[in-house]
Amino acid sequence: LEQTLVLIKPDGVARNLTGEILRRIEAKGYQLVDVRLVHAQRDLLAAHYAEHEGKPFYEPLIQFMESGPIVALRISGHRVIEGFRVLAGTTDPTTAAPGTIRGDLGRDWGLNVQQNLVHGSDSVETAERELALWFSHS
Ligand code: GTP
Ligand code: MG
């Protein structure tokens, strides 16, 4: 069965949305396999966001992700990688569809797109790489 990494970003944890986001994941039928609360260090975030290094939003994104605790989830399910990204909605909460996590719960109107509540891996290869980064402890 496919697995993916979901991160509840610092805005989601700070706004007490962890339970609501988990509820949506479980309601969809995905299985929770592992969970961690992490105040991420810069090296972990740099590895996680290596593909974005050099982009204009890279530094603010890393600073935001360092700003508070993150809930990391390992979840499994049928085509969960693509399915969770549908559940999350598009990157910018401004235009994310109603019914999605970002569309329903996103409160960031344009200024800080990085504050979009959740992250989900975008491919099988990315999921394996990211799960190894965030769940490397045994
Ligand atoms: P993730 O699931 O978090 O990876 O979101 P995504 O796949 O929809 O977006 P992408 O991988 O392209 O970007 C990663 C994260 O960087 C996004 O979730 C945003 O938090 C942030 N980001 C992406 N594009 C922008 C941008 O143009 N401006 C800002 N400020 N942040 C951005
Ligand atoms: Mg991405």
C-alpha cells in the first residue's frame, strides 16, 4: 500500500487545527502509521526543500517552517500520495477549492502563501525520500 508524508505546518499547529486535519485524513479512510511532533532544525528543512533552493520564497519558507512545531504524519492508503494532495487543495489557499483543507481552513489571503497549513509529498520517489528524512529515528 502506498505511503506519504504529511506535515501539519506551524500555522496549522498554532491554530489548533491538528485534530481537524487528522479528522479529514481519517474520514477519507487513510491509515495513520506514525506521528511525530517536531520543532524542525534548519538542516532538515533545507534537505526537505532542496528543490526550492535559490527561489525568492525559499528563505521566508524556511523561516516560517522553523517558527514553531510541526506535526509529521506517515499515512497509508490506496493512491494516498495523489489523494492527499487533492484533500489538501492547491498551493495558494486564496483559490483552493471549498471542501479542501487549504480551501476551507486557509486564512492567508495572498501575502504569505507558505502559510498553507499542510504539506504532502508529490510522488512515490519524493514520499520515500521525505519519509526517510522525517522518520529517520527508529
Ligand atoms: P507542499 O505540499 O507544501 O510541497 O506544497 P505544493 O507542492 O503545493 O507547493 P510547492 O512544492 O511548489 O512549494 C512548497 C511550499 O512552498 C508551498 O506549500 C508553499 O508553502 C511555498 N511556496 C510555493 N510557492 C510559493 C510562492 O510563490 N510564494 C511563497 N511565499 N511561498 C510559496
Ligand atoms: Mg511540493
